[in-house]
Amino acid sequence: MEPFKLFLPNGATIPGRYNFPPRYSRSAQIRPLIVCIPGGSYDSRCLQIPVIAIDRPGYGESTPAPDFENAPTYGQAQGIYLNSVVFPVLWQTFSDSAEASAIVLLSHSIGAMIATIAAGSYANLEDYPLAGIITSDIGSELFEATPKDATMLQPPHMNLAPMEIRQFTEQLNQPIPQGELRDINTTWLGYWKDYSINVKAPLLYGLGEFDSLWTCSAETLAVYKAAFPKSPNVTCEIVPMAPHCMEFSFQS
């Protein structure tokens, strides 16, 4: 993937990576610009697929999100910022070269928190079209904490992810802003439905059977699905034999 750095109207920057494969004449005329939003402790390197992956505000060289007046938490400030400032510039910069018709947000873990806030803030008046949201590795009920490798991939004996992927843990690790860690663990579940209830884009959601951050059950999946009543199409599935970081597992 090719690195990029966007310079936003407010003087801030958003780095990331992108890759747009060539379009063949027989391919569909409509395709989305998929914007990947990594989870906590990861930047755009962990989602290097033929789309755009950004370093979220506060990661690497990405300027932290400003504190918006009506955003009392770290996650809300970041989600509102992405929706109102970052995504319009991403769309203006890359939509033509990607030959895309709309944006779809693909998000993981804390990135799914941010994407839900962004999509819930979207009013169809912004300078980009939002066509869908994909969330994974987040839920409606927290699980007890465990060390990072065990949290993200589960212990090796469970054989949910290739052994060689563990050698990249340190390389992919990024300092996690304390504000988002505090938000996802202490306040998010108290206000997330204020945003999910306003998401009007289709939703695709998956939670790993062995996610060690979020309780995975038919009941918690039903709660998550019910939280998006205005979405025209909600698909929620438990991904069997998948850990929290299902993107790094055999199931990916």
C-alpha cells in the first residue's frame, strides 16, 4: 500500500495508506470507497488491504481530534471530527482515483466505536456520501480484561490464529491514547445507543466467538442489532472460532 498524508482545512493532518486495484471493464459500475478505521493500539499498517486505512487522530503523525463543544467524551470528539472534517477531505481526494460511488466504513474494536459515532452523526448534508458501515470486535457487554496477545488472539493452544502473526505484535503496537481507553471501558456503553439509533446506513456486524473483550452470545448480539432501528439492513453474526482480532485469525 502507498502511504499518504492529508492536510485538513483546520491545519491538522491524517496519515494513512491506500491501494486501489485497476478496474476491469466487466466489473460493476458501482463500488464503494472503503475506509478502514483500526482499533485501539493499531494504526493503518494493520489493515493493509486494497482500500484506504487511516491513522486515527492521536496515532503516529495524525493530529489529535479537537475537543468539540458538544462532545463530552474522547470517542464522541473523534467520531464527530471524522464525519465533519476528515471524511469529506478523504472523499474529495480519493473518490475519483478509486472510481467510487460512496464511502463504506470498515471498523475494528475501538475503531467501531468511532465509526458508530461518525455514522450516527451523519446527516446526509456532509460533503461525502455514506453507503454503509461494517463493525467488528465490539459488543453490547464488556468482558474482563486480559494481556494483549491473549486479548487480541487468545492463547496459542486454541489455534485461532497463525503462530507467525504473533511475531508482529510488537511491530504493530502503538501507544493508545488514555482518553479512548477510558471511554471504551467506562462511558461508551452508557451513550452508544444515542448514536446507533441515528445510523441510517446499512450495517454488517461480526463478533468473534472467542472475543475476550466483549461478551459473545445470542443475547448480546440481539441487543446490538436492536440498537440500529433506522438502518435499512442490519446483519449481525457470531464468527465461529474467531478471537477479538479476527482480522489476524484463520477466519480472515
